[in-house]
Amino acid sequence: MKIKEVIWITEKKWALQQAEDFDNVGLLCGNPDREVKGILLCHDALEEIVEEAIERKCNLIICFHPIIFSGLKSLTGKNYVERSIIKAIEHKIAIYAIHTALDNDFLGVNHRIATELGLENLKILMPKRNQLLYLSVYVPQERAEALEEAVFEAGAGHIGFYDQCSFKTKGKGSFRPLKGANPWLGSISERSYVEEYQLSFIFEDYKKERVLEAMKKAHPYEEIAYQLYHLENDNFYQGLGHYGELKEEMQAEAFLSLVKEKFKLKVIRHSKVLDKKIKKVGVMGGSGASGIGSAMAACCDIYLSADIKYHDFFLAESKIIIADIGHFESERFVVEQLYEFFSENFTKFAVLKTNFKTNPVNYFL
């Protein structure tokens, strides 16, 4: 199996188009046509990880954080990023990053955090906006099923945990072919009537080209009557963060102790502990100060994230507890999540988890 085939299967699971615009996801270096010998999964593709891949005979590194985040103007080995890339290229090792494509997936990073804490009734904290398209197309009844299947195969009609979602309205269409037309049915200059269905689908905007191409290939008409609209609906199955509820409310100190245990923490930075029990919890793996307002709007009792700055803690205003559990620590389940997917879907070569902990932050206690 080639690297590009692994990528194709991976991106069917986690589409790169659902990553944040600022991110640098996908294949960062390496030849996609090279055969895969083994996959090494890690958090950060540092130089020691590349050395580990060499020793363990893996030529594809799947990392969470992209080792290349901003532009490189030269490769001379002057910093840890360049040294990692140079070593990977010299040893014909490809590096692929997934980062916010996994963050934004409903069952991704934040879902795992929430389930580890025992949260229920989970929802996206910051759902994607202005991302959904609505397609309405008119098709002869005898071709409706074939068109529907083609559009489903292209990715339309997938809403949350349901797929093949559509709506069908029966009606009668009319048309008159003019000179120069090559009609599927009817005659030039004669008005025709046909029993048709109006089919409607919803899909993410990044699927637009392939959905429209599939529709056109499956449609018998020379000129296709269809409408495409942008929806203002939020996409409640893609976005950053999660929030949910504990089965039973807990005292704040008891909940913080639970968090400390689950995430193997030495310390938790937090705002003022409030005199109320914890029931609704918001979470966001990685740098999550941007989610504080959303957690408050969702009436969360506590919000767990990382990289919270001094002034961000003031935003709590005695309405919510803001807790910083550490960037790497908040994403501690990522490699295991990747392993669950890759070990299940790729069985012809080794899929290995790194033996290195790449957290650059240490604590003196």
C-alpha cells in the first residue's frame, strides 16, 4: 500500500477541509507514491521521533501537531523544525499532520476528553458556521433513485450520525427544446410535460465540486434545473470544543481532583472556586481561551482547556470556573485515538505508538 492510499483512507475519516484555516495539515513532506513500510504515531514529529521511526523501520509518521506551521525559507538545520524535516527527507520518511481536522470532528479530541470525564448529552461548544449548502434538483422520476445514490456517494446527505438524508417532492415539469438543443426526451419547438421529483440535500461546502459533478453525471437532461443555497444553520457536528453534563453533580474540589486523576496532572491553574456544584462542563483540547465566552453562553459551571493567559481568568467574573490543565495534558489521549483508527484499518504493516513524550513543559514542585 502506498502512502497516498493511507492518506486517502485517513481523509475519508477526517477530512482536512474541516481543519481551521490557520492550520497546516496534511502531508508535510515525503513522496506519496512510496510504499508504506510502517507507521509511527506521535504528538509532535520532533527529531527524536524521526530517529525512532528510522530505528523501528517506519517510513510514515502520523503526528497531531504539524512540525511545519509557518513558512520555511531555507533548510539548514538551524532549529528543531528544520533538523526534523532534513532528517525525515534524508531517510525517505513522510510526515503527515492531522491537528484541527481531528479537533473539529465530533468524535475527535474533545469527544474523548468529555467521555473520559463521564459527560453525557454532548454538544459542540463552537460549531462551524456558514459551512452548509442546500441543493435542490429536478429529475425525471425514473432517474431519481440513480441520481440520489450518486449524490449520496459523493458525500451529500450526511447529517450527524445519519447518512443518505434527502427530501423528495413529486410534481410535473415542463420545457420546450429550442433549435440547437439535444433533448433527452421531447421534440424541438414542442412543449413537453414530465413527471419529476424535486430532490433536496444538505452537505458541507467543501464537498461542493464532487457533489455537483456526481449530480451532473447521473442526470439525463442536457440542461439541469437545480438551485444551490448557502445556509445560515450551524453545523452541530463539526467545530471546536464540547460541553455536556455529569451524571451527578459534584463539588468543585472533587471534580478538580477527578480531572487531576484522569489527565495525570501535577497541577491545575484555575480561577476562583465558586460556591456551587459542578454539573455542566465545557472542554477544549489545546489552546482554548477562545471558547470561554461560548462555555459561559452554554451555562457551563466549569471550562477545561489550556494556554489560558492571566487576563483570560478575569473573564470568569464569578460565573464560571476556568481551569487550565496544560496543552499537552489536555490532548493526552490523541495518540491512543490515532492508534485505534490506524491499527484497525491498516493491518498489512506495523502501526506503532511512539515511546517518547514530547511535552516541552516541565514542572518544578
